[in-house]
Amino acid sequence: MPLHIAIIGLIVLWLIPTIGLFINSLRPPAEVTQSGWWTAIFAPSQLSFDNYAHVLAESNIGTAFVNSLFISIPATIIPVLVASFAAYAFAWMEFPGRNILFVVVVGLLVVPLQTTLIPILQLYGPRGLNIAGSFLTVWLAHTAYGYCSPRRRGWSGRRVPRWLRRSRPRSWRRSCWLGRSLRG
């Protein structure tokens, strides 16, 4: 029980800045600069959604939001599909050069991504494919840099916690040829 109280206390302490930002977003700009956010708790009548209406009306944020959707949805789906197809092929299909291709893919993981940025930008630029500035460029970049590392990384390329890797059934981990990437 004391552990639960301590955890709840830490959660509340951790949320205080977020709550303060949210309350300040509901206050008029003059009030934000003159007093702290906690003063609005005692006078909630000054809170309104006018700031949000102003941002939505004046700053063309609707277009920015749609652009974010056009980038984030394909930039998530395409790498997942490519990684899924590649993982399936490496795990279950026999084809000539499979082991060599796998070694090349794993070997390329050693290359720092920063060393590839300039060549990729030149490839997308006017002397290459001439697709710079389009959504396709962003999708291809996210696909190329979003593949997963076979060691302790998930499909998104981010670290997979040890407890999550261990929670997978042992038989499932052993049945997959790439299963050694899931072990800690």
C-alpha cells in the first residue's frame, strides 16, 4: 500500500507541469504573463477556448495537421509492411542468396545513419531523382531509415524492453529463424 501511495504521488508530481501548460492554454495571454497558472484554479471564470479558436483560425494549422497525417500514416505503414515482408522471407522462404542478403542487411546496420544523409539528399535532389520537396521523398526516407535492427529493437527501430521480449512464448521465439533477435 505505501508503494502505491508513493507511485500515485510521483504521478501527480510528474503531471503538474502538463496541467500547468493546459491551464495556461485556456487563459488570456495577458493573464499568462502577469500571474502563475495556479491562480486560475481559484478564478476559473477566466478560462476559455479562445486561444484554440485563434490558433485554428489564424495560423493555418488545419493544413499543417493534414500534412502531418499525409506524412506520418504512410511513414508508419510502409516500413512496417517492408519489414514484415522481409522478415517473413528471411524466416520462412528458401531462396538463393538468402544468407548473403541477410548478412548484407545486418552488416549495413553498422553504418551510422548520419553518413548516409548527404548521399540520400543528393539522390533525391535535382541531380538524382528530382523528387525533393514531395511527400514521396519523406515516405522513402522514413522507409529507408525506419527498418528494424535485428537486435533488441522492434519494428519501429526503437528499443524493445526486456520484459516485453521475455513475455513472448519460448516456443514462438524458438520457432522463428530470426528468433535469436528476440532473446536478451
